Amino acid sequence: MMNAHVPALAGGGQVIAIVPQTFEETMRVARAVVASGLAPAALIGKKTGDDAAAAVAVCIMSGAELGLKPMVSLRSFTVINGKPALYGDGLINVVRQSGKVAFLKTGYEMRDGQMVGYCHAKRSDTGEESRVEFTQAQAERAGLWDDRPTIRKQVWENNQKVWKDGQPNDAPWYKFRERMIAWRAAGYCLRELFGDVLGGIRDEFEAREIADADEMRDITPAERPAPPKPPVPPAPPATKTIEAELPVDEQSTESEFDLGSFLEELETSLATAKDSASAAEIWNDYDAPAILESNGHADMIDTAYAMRDRAYAKLETLNGG
């Protein structure tokens, strides 16, 4: 017999995201996410309890600064070397959601047999427009391009990891090079044109490359594994004096360039800027991209741009922009 007191189901209700307004509310949402098992493993790692909830809360707050709802933030962010980064095309999505985009187009094209990624965008509020390209040649110089179908890597055998040759190459720059080269162009373009929106946030691939570079730089000579010494053939006499015969301004100065000190001085100088104009003047005086590339550190140009973007974002906040 049907129960006459069961209320009828109503349709047509509007779905509204739960957006916490205070830190306490954020922690409540974070604890619920952890308890439900929906917290991404890349975010919380081996953390449990309030430690895991704190990691989720920081992710939610990082996303809120970019205009993302809590659950969207959890799907969009990862943590690399202790820093938040956006998955895949997250940078593009954040910029589109800002309401400051007149148009944005990204992709790749073939030019003289070489792949060229591009991003063309325009701001709707200021009218600024930019088109940035990232070429296959640039990717090769940066050590990103990878055309090896098989590589040597660690695999599990007999419950232990061993190095093995001839393994399928699953690196993003081999499997998804069209998307990667377009995203790299987008990263440069959007961080320059929409620095106030992104606040220095990178996509996961750039963040991982920077983390790998930092890790290699942090290894002391005593800790760095020594490469096997191949047989050295006798060198022609001319090779012993070739650098000494060069003009002084053409001799190698790589050992004289201190990367850490340069980046530290750049960040300190940008922090002294009173407004965006003075920050731009400091940035131009340092000419970081050219200095880094000429000293063999092109892979750190993105780090310098991130410092500049953070300085701009901080100044805009301080000046009420």
C-alpha cells in the first residue's frame, strides 16, 4: 500500500557550489574531503588527519585566489617541490574565467619542417595584445624535445627497482609534443599578459622541470654520482692553447657567473619597487632572460619571469589595483 505521507520530489532546483568564507569553514570542507577519500594523492602524499586537511585547505585557498571553486581547485592543482602548480591547460582556464579576455587562441603549426607552438591573446580591460611563439629549436636548446621511442629507466623486477634499457618513452614531450609546445607558448604569453590574474602560478610541466633543475643544482659535488670515465685519446697540441689565444672578452666566463646570487639580487631588487613602472625599470636593467641565456642557464628564464610576476602582483595588491 502506497504511503500517502511521502512528499513528492520537486525538480528544477539550482545547483550552487559550497564556497567557504573563513579559514574555519575552509578547514571543515578540507576535513570532509580527506574523510571522503577524494583528496588527490599528489596533494596530501602520506599525510593524515589535520596535516592532510591543511594541505587540502591550502589548495582550496590557492584556487580561491584565482577564482576557482573548492572542488575545481582540487581537480586543478598539484604540488611540486612544495609549490602549487596547475594541471595541463589550467592556466588557460583560469585566465578565461577571469573575465579579462577579449580573445585567446593557442595551438601549433608546422613551419619549414619545424613545429612552432603559439598563443595569441588580448585583454578586454586594457586592450593589450600579445602573440608568443615557442619553437622546436627552443625546446631542443632547453633540453625539452624528446624523439627517442625507447629510453633507459627504472622498472620493478623481483620486488625491486632496476635500471633497464629499451623501455617505452612515456615522457610528455615525446607522447604529447604538439600539446606541450602549445602550452609552453601559452605559459609565456599568459604570464606576461595576465600576470595579475595568475600571480606567478605555473603549469605542472614547467614546475616539474624547474624542480628537477633545482634538485640537480642542490646536489653537492661529493654527492653527485661520477660519470664513467671513457678512454681519452691524445689531444692535438692546438687544443691546449685555444682558449688562451682567444681575446679576453671571448674567453669562457661561465665559472664567474653565480646563478644563485643573480636570482637573489633580482628578487631583492624587485621587492624594493614602489610601483609597476619602477619594477619594470628594474626588470629591464637586469635583462635577466639575456643574462641567463648567455651564461648557459636558459632553463632558469621561467624562474626569473615568475619573480617578476610575483612582484607585479604584490604591487597591484598593495596599490589597490
